[in-house]
Amino acid sequence: MKIKSATFELSAPNLAACPRLPLPEFALIGRSNVGKSSLINLLAEKRDLAKVSDLPGKTRLMNFFTFNASWRLVDLPGYGYAHVSKQERATFNEAVAAFLTRRDTLRHTYVLIDSRLPPQGIDIDFLGWLRDERVACSLIFTKADKQSKSATHAAIDRFRKTVLNDHVPEPTIFVTSSKTKDGRADLLAHIAAQVHSDHSR
Ligand SMILES: Nc1nc2c(ncn2[C@@H]2O[C@H](COP(=O)(O)OP(=O)(O)OP(=O)(O)O)[C@@H](O)[C@H]2O)c(=O)[nH]1
Ligand SMILES: [Mg+2]
């Protein structure tokens, strides 16, 4: 799929504030600092469409980006950021949970995982929650440029054996790098297939 346009649409604190015009939507979620905003910029081939930051936890709203005027990426607040007050965390978790389970236009959820880390408790918990809520997801292993291909494959193997063994069907796995653009074409093809089908979720 060729990207002809990519624009920021709006930020929403809750389900009621999400865009009204129904377009197929694809959620990106993962630990703070995993590379969600960088991935949006990679797909859009724009430098500053989504704010990239070394300070984790900057994105606290659900951010909607419209591609080719026909589908959206939704940058969801990163989980696992310790310095957000409990009160604040509770509200954004609720909004994210509502979005993932009740947003009619949500076609698919991509969970980003840092390819350099061993399976993290918070990722395992979140994937378990998605499985229990029957939210279909794929995994995106990010920052692949930071280590060798064999190290990335070993990390994915370990993740599949220890975390994904009770996920049926097993989520599709992508590997990306916002530096080398690896994985961009595969991910766009996966999205395109769902934009053009009526019933994926
Ligand atoms: N080398 C490398 N660095 C990356 C990659 N993706 C993200 N980064 C870096 O990781 C840091 C965090 O990236 P962001 O895209 O802001 O991460 P995020 O998940 O949006 O973070 P929050 O919005 O805080 O939850 C930045 O310093 C990025 O430059 C990648 O593929 N390769
Ligand atoms: Mg971000």
C-alpha cells in the first residue's frame, strides 16, 4: 500500500471523544518508550507526525492519525510508566480498555514489544488481558536495528515459547526498525488486507 497522505486528526481522553466518522482503525499499544510514535512516523514516512520522546510517558491521550483519508492508526497511551499518579493511570487505563473492547471501528490491535528485552511482566499481563477479552492482536518487535538478527530471533522464540503458548490462534509477529525501515512494507500489507476486508477484528 502506498501512503499518499498521513495527518493528525485529534486526541481523545475517552471513548466519547473519539472521531465520529467511521473509518477502519488499527491500535498501537505497548510499554512506554517501546517505539509507538516512531512506528507511526515510519509508516507515514514523516519525521514529526507523532511526537517521539526520550522522556517516557508523554503520550497520555489516544491520538488518531488518518492515512490516505481511508483508515486510522491510533497511538494509545504507553502502559507501565511508573511516574504517573495512580489516579491518572486508572483513568487512562479505563479509556484504553473501553477503546479496545468497545470501539466498533477497531479492526486490529498491534502490541509493540522491545525486541531487546526478555519477556516483561507487564507485557505478559497485558497480552493475557487481551486474550481474556478476546481482542485479536499481532505483535511488533521493535528496535531491531539495535541488535543482531539472530538475537532478535532468539528473543522472539523465547517470547513465543513462554508467553504465547496459550494464545490461540498464535498472534502474527512482525519485526520493525524505525531506523532501517525494516518491517514497514509487511506491516502496511497486513493493514491493507484488513482495510479492504469487512470482518476482521
Ligand atoms: N534505534 C532505534 N530507536 C528507536 C526505534 N523506535 C524508537 N526508538 C527510540 O526510542 C525512544 C522512544 O520512542 P517513541 O517512539 O517516542 O516511543 P513511544 O512508545 O511512543 O513512547 P511513549 O509515547 O512515551 O509511550 C526514542 O528515543 C526513539 O528514537 C527503533 O526502531 N530503533
Ligand atoms: Mg509516543
